[in-house]
Amino acid sequence: MALKFKPDLIDVAQDDALSIGAVDLLMDYGFRVFGPTKKASEIEWDKKWSREFMQRYSIRHPDFMYFNSETNGVNYIKKVYQQKSDKLLYVKAVGLCSGKGSKKSTNVNDGIKNVESMKHLPNDSGKITGGMGAISPAMVTSGFEGKIAKEFILKALCGLEAEGRHFKGILYLGGIIVGDEIYNIEYNARWGDPECQVVLPALKSDYFDLVNACIDGKLQDVDFDLDEGSRVCVVAASKGYPGNYENVKGKAIYGLENILEVNPITVCGAGIKMSNNKFYADGGRLFSVVGMGKDILEAKSTTYYGISNTSIEGNNLHYRIDIGWRDIERYFKKR
């Protein structure tokens, strides 16, 4: 397709495409490409390598162990729960699993079951869903911006550069704050869908100019600015997702055409299809509703007004009702 249409700029934002070297291939053909190479994006697509990278460059992260045999993994689980019977653990696949490769354990039986499930985990299954919503700006990181930039982003970029893995693209940090300390859960080497849908609309700078400046190594020469609004994104999914939702495919989506006309609501399509100007379900995550407001309260109210006015034939629409609830609490505590 690239050879046919000869685009002036290609933004590679799909995790599996990055992992197989799509950026490298496109650059070999002379295209102007935004996105990390296969080696640079390993910081996302190989969790073992990524955690070892964090160790090498003193990037704070939770304790971890990795195993290449089911027996060793099960023995470790048994040992952990002998020491603490209600320990919280996550068992995660090393490679890409479409955001669904992590499984929670709070007892030895669940832990063993989750380890055993790794050998049966295909890339599009698992109980943990892909992103179901996002907010921006996140109040939880207020005051931590400088620390995040220095200790988690700059350290990673410098470390990758030192290892001959020049990073050009989106480096996305998924972390957790415990007390006054930040821990890195994982890096993504591209945008996440819900996160992108609340961050990019806030850009007052031209995204095209930013991308081109990044490719040319001249980011310092362009302005970067965000507006002062708040945004909440809620993802509408087929009932049954992330499990079996096949019976929802082909069912009509109602109300979507109405909220498309509501300002300040934006609708981002995903697993939907159109036929005769009508919308139908065609996947797990179907569409996102993004509402804007002067603060988290107004943005959340706008978003849920929009999504509550949609439905799927046979009562088959599902979405989370708790997106942004922690920032609602933080908002009232600050007042």
C-alpha cells in the first residue's frame, strides 16, 4: 500500500507492526517514518528484556521473576504463597497479547492456574481487557511531572541510545504511585487508544509539525503546548467482551448518529461497520466517547451523557461506569 500511494509521512502506531520491524522496512524503502525501530520497540514487545533494561539503568519497577518452563513457574508460585498466603501477584506473558496477557493472582491455586494458562494464551484472549477508558490531565501525576520526565523517560531514552537503539516515536509510561514513589509497570512504544483520544485533542501545537521535528531531531525548535480543558474517554464494548461476544456481531447500534452532533463530544470508531448509513457491532471494543469540560466533573458528565444515549440491539452494550472516579475524589479534596 505504501508503494502504491507513496505517502509523505507514515506514523506506525501498531504494537505488532513495530515488533516485526515495519519501521525498519519502510525506512529501507526510503519512506519518511515516525515510530521506533524493531530494536528500539523491544522495550515494549519483550517484557523480560524491558525489565532487565530497567534494572541496568536503575529505573524503579516492581520486583519480578521470569521463567521459561511451567514447572519452574509453578514451583516459584508455591514458594511465594508458602511465605504469604494472600500475596498479590500478576503473571504476564513475555510477548504482545493485545493488552490482555496479564493475569491476577491472590492465592496459590489462582497463581498455578495462571502460570499454566500461559501455554494456551493466544494473542487475542485473556480476562484482562484492552483499554476501557482514560482521562486527561491525570491529577494523580500532578507535581510528579519533572520526576517522571527525568527518572523514567530521559533515563530510558539515554539507555536505549547507549545500546544503539535510537528511539524515535511515542514512549508511553504505564506506572503506579506508591506513597511518594513512582514505579514503572511497563513501557509502550506507541500510543494506547483511549489515552491517545484524550491527549491528542488537547494539543494546541500542530501534531504534524511535532512528528516531523522528531524525525529530524529538532524537537527543541518547535512549540509544545496543551489547552487547559479536561477530557474523559469511555469505551463502548460488546456485551461479553473480553470473553465471547460473537453473538453481538451484526447487531444494530442505536443513538450513535445523534451524539455525533453533540458538542463537545467526539466519537472515535473501532469495531463498528456501516451499512445503508446505519451502524452495526463488528468487534469487542466498538467505539469511544470523549467528552470535554473545564474540569473532570464537567468532562465526565458530558461523556457519560453521550454514551448513555447509545445502545445495542438486545441490550448488548457494555461500558465501565467508574472511569475517572479517583480524580473526582481528588477534585473535591482539593476544593
